[in-house]
Amino acid sequence: MKIVRRIIIIAMLFFSIVSLAGCNKNNENNKLTIISTSFPGYDLARAIIKNNSNIEVNMLLKPGAELHDFEPTPQDIKNIKNSDIFIYVGGDSDAWIEDILDDIDTDKTKIIKLMDLVDTVEEEHVEGMEENHDEDEEEEVEYDEHVWTSPINAITITDKLKEKIIKIDTANKDLYEKNASNYINELNIIDKKIRDLVDNSKKKEIIFGDRFPLRYFVMEYNLNYYAAFPGCSEATEASAKTVSFLVNKVKQDKIPVVFKIELSSGKIAETIAKETGAKVLEYNTAHNITQQDFDKGVTIVDIMNNNIKVLKEALVS
């Protein structure tokens, strides 16, 4: 299915690129524009440009949509080519971008790949996790793309994004420095809260009846984890073997909470909970947010603060 979907996207991109070839940048009202494929880049850039009406940041992925299912439109391609800065994560979820990078005029549009801003690690299969049995795909090393899930990584990304934005708008350097510093301070507070929580908790283990896009997070805070799927898996149904393993793990280790991630059906977590008596809670990985939260202006800082509350139930209960 991945290969078929990729062929369709490449074909669509080819025709859109041909039809849009030669178009010039169109900065209405002389505004600088930043486009991010998804919420992490959008939110961090938004925090940096705060209170500057002469620059705007937009997100391609619609609120509430699944990042791994995103397919660009010809208008999306045009907007990317006309932007001053284009931010994407990298990795499997937006592999389509690799097909258009050569067509972007990098003298006009600065391209930022979040995975290039921090040290990355390979995707990991832990005990009990579903394996990928897609025989149509060649085995290759996949790096975990969810780099923003660690507050420390989010701090590094914010600082480096700030420098990129200053290069296209040096007149507002002081504002960007101040905004980035404020956001980094908030992320540092979150980091301290998490470290204090983990240091004072007897439990050091979390269970996800879902995908697990939090490897950078657990590595940062020395937590153990078990989950149904790795972070970039497209699977939604777990085998009886995987569910049984997670059920036994919850029972044996007396785990009080089974997590599901945002925008997930939560079926696997609910199944595990029924068998064990554990509570199902949502851990938001911030790959996207609901339309309601988007309209409220919810930030990654807000999401991480809420995650601390549910993490406390899992580790302290």
C-alpha cells in the first residue's frame, strides 16, 4: 500500500510542478511567510514570530488530520514554492517532500528539516511489539522522526529555528531573540518538572496500547516502555500475541495506566484495560491537534504540561 500511495503522490506532484513551473513568489501585503507541514514546526515558528504582524506561519496539515495520511495538493506545492521558509519533519510521514525539493528555489525559499537540527536515533522494536511484515518494501534503516517529543530537543529546535528566521528578517532580531528565549524558558520549566517527577517515582515504565512516537522522550528521562507498534507504523490492529503480551506486562508490573495517543481510536488500549483494570489515558505527542484546540491557540508547551499530569498517574499511582 505504501508503494502504491507513493506512486500516486509522485504522479500528482509531477503534474502540479509542471503546471506551476516558473511561478514567482507572491507575498501579498509584503508579508514574509513560513509554511510548516505539521504542528511541531508550526507551533515553534509561531512562538518565535509572536507579535510581528509582518510575518505569518501556516500549517499544511489540517487540524485533526492524521499526519501519516497527508497528501499534498497542487496549491500546497505552490504555497511551499512561494514561501520564505519551508519547515518539514523528515522521515516516513512526509517522504513525498523529497520528490519536490529539487524544484524549490533555495535562494528564495529556505528549507528546514527538523530531523537535521538534532541527533536522531533509529526506529526501535521492543519486546512484544508488532513487526512490520510488508514484503513489498525493502529493509532499510528508519530513523525516528518524532524529534520534538523531548523538551530538550524542542529547545534545540527552537533555538536553531530562531537563527533561520533572523536570517530572513534581521530587522526584528531582538523580538525573535526575546520570543525564543521566553519559549525556551517555558520548555526548561517542563523539563525540570518531568525530571522531578521521574526522580521521585518508584515506577519507571509506561505502556502504550498504540503507536509509540516517544523514543526521544523516554531516552531523555530514562524510562522503559512497551507498545503495540513503533512510532511510524501504519498498523491499527494488533495481533492477539501482542495484546496478550501487553496485558501480561500490565498485570505483572502492576501498571495503573495504559496510554493511547491523540487522534487514535484507543481500541487496543481499551482492550488491555478491560483485561487488567488499568485506566486508559491519552498522551498527546503533538504531531497534530484537534480543530478546537487549534482555534484556542494550544501550544506544545500546553500539551507537554498536560502530559505531565497523565504521566504522574502512570508513574506515581
